[in-house]
Amino acid sequence: MVSADELKYWVAFSGIPRIGRVRISQLKEYFGSLQDAWKAPEGKLKQAGLDSRSIYALVTLRPRISLDAEMEKLERYKVKVFVYDDPLYTSSLKEIYDYPPVLYVRGSLPAEDEPCLAIVGTRRPTIYGRQVTEEIVADLARSKITIVSGLARGIDSVAHRAALDAGGKTVAVFGSGLDIVYPGENVKLAQAIMEHGALVSEYPLGVKPRPENFPLRNRIMSGLSLGVLVVEAGERSGALITAHQAVEQNREVFAIPGSILSPASQGTNSLIQEGAKLVRNYTDILQELNLTIIVQQAEIKEFSPADEAESAILKQLSSEPSHIDEICRSSGLTMPEVSSTLAMLELKGIARQVGNMNYVLARRS
């Protein structure tokens, strides 16, 4: 764990342009601590391997940064800080090449075993795009998939709201400091996300939403996720940047097909031509990511068997069909007990007959 005293230097360096994870690693290796690196003269910084422009940025800006004031501001906004040396830093993000050295979080990030899916698209969605996003996101959220997006107008905002309306979790990745909500109309949405998920940024508080920040933040959205779903995107949409970054990060790319006559679907249709998975409904995503059985197990975990017979039979069921005779043998129950219990589990939406007296776990609606 990074000490509180050392943490403020991580925060300080995150506010210096041109000094990212690679250069911070260089400084740590040379000086032994970021505290010593922060106080080092220009000559030592050059010996540590920094180029002249990075040195100029550091020497120019560090007198203007009050370390204690920065930490007090983070505490006031209830922002948690994770650095890549910290075991609490999200492991999925560390799988990508250019992961941020510092991650700022308001709210609670998903647990390591909670799957996430990034959803991106145009800022000017059609009625079709909104409807598809709402329906698929609601199903994914009910399946315990955390929805990651960028809080932008359009598809991003629709995805966040649909996840919240379905009682799910969602994460918004900022292209600014977490004290600046952009666009401003999403202040209430950001507050709701923070209460049922997290707001995330690599930028310290006070950083304004510059245009160049948004393509960079997209890599965090895909890096936090198992895959990226592009709903609607024109030929030059920023959503396509996220999709291409996902490919570079070895993440799955999904796309919603659209009319060949709709400009909003030119980008998504092109992605499908290039090999993105065509999505008709949420089950296409779950199957491609091998999440179907995980979702079923999570639902069964939440289900409380009414008696010992239900408990015994649930242990015999999986996504693979089991014949009623085998269930009888394995559970030790009689045929009448198994038949009546399976019928009850079917009524509860927990078990399903798939023909010839074979049963599987069934997803509850």
C-alpha cells in the first residue's frame, strides 16, 4: 500500500503534462521515491531520463501546486485515489498497455469478479438507437453486468440511465476532473451513478474537459470492460475509436446493425463487416463472453431453496441437460419427489425442461 505521504506526490505528478506511467516508473526507479523526484533539480531529472519538454513542464508547474490543498480537495469531494502500485488498482485495467498511473474514483468500482461491458455510440441517436440501447442495457443490468460509458450526450447517457432504471450498476469515465461534470446537463445523472456505481477519471480535480482528453479516456472505458458494444456510430464517430482501442486491448467488439440508409449506422455496419459480433439481443453478448453460466449461477445464488428437496436438485442442475433418472440417482430422492420439485422449480423460473425429461438451469426473467 502507498503511504498517505507518498500518495500526494502521485497526485501531484498526475497533474503534470507529458509525465505518465512510463516516466513515473523511470523517476521512481532513479530516485527511489516520488517525493524525492518531485523535489529534484533539473540536472537530476535529466539524469533520470526525462526529456527537456517534460522537465520544463515539471519545473514550471510544481511551484503552483499545493500538495496539501490538493489532498484536502480530494477529501472534500470524497474522491478515492488508486495508483498502479496499489493492490486495489483494478487488475483488468492493468492488462492494457497504457493504463493510467493514477485513478480517481467517486463511488464504488465493481468487484474484480463482476463483469463489465462498455457501451458507446453517437451523441445524436435515432429513436431506434435509443430503444435498442434501453432494451439491451436493461437486460444486461438485470443480468448483473456493470455498464461502463462516458457520460456524453446521446447513447452514453441513455445507457447509464437504462442501467440505473433496471436497478443495475454503471460506471462513467470522465475526460476531466471528477469535480467537473460534462456536459453540465448530466449533473443529476452523475450523482445517481456515483450512488449506484462509480465516476472515474485519470485526471486530478480541476482539469477541464478538453477535446484531446476524450479519445484518451476511451481506452479506460474499454480497459475496464470485457468488451465494447457500439450502438450507433457515423463513419467518423468517436465511438469507433473506442472500438479500435478495444481490439488493441484484446477485448471483444460488438455492434448493433442498422439500416444501410441511416448515417447513424454507417460506422456500426462497417465494424460488423470488419469482424465485430453482430448483436440482436443481450444473450448474443452473454454467450460470446461466456457469461451465461456465470449469470445463471449468480441468480441461483440469490435464490433460496424452499426445502431440502429443492436444494438437492439444484446441485444436480447446470447449463448442460440432466435426465430426470440421473437426477433421481444423484440426489437420492424418489421419482415422485423429483418430479414434483422440478415442476415447482419450473414455475419459479429456476429450472427448465428441454425435451425428453432433460432439465437445465433456466434464467429467471
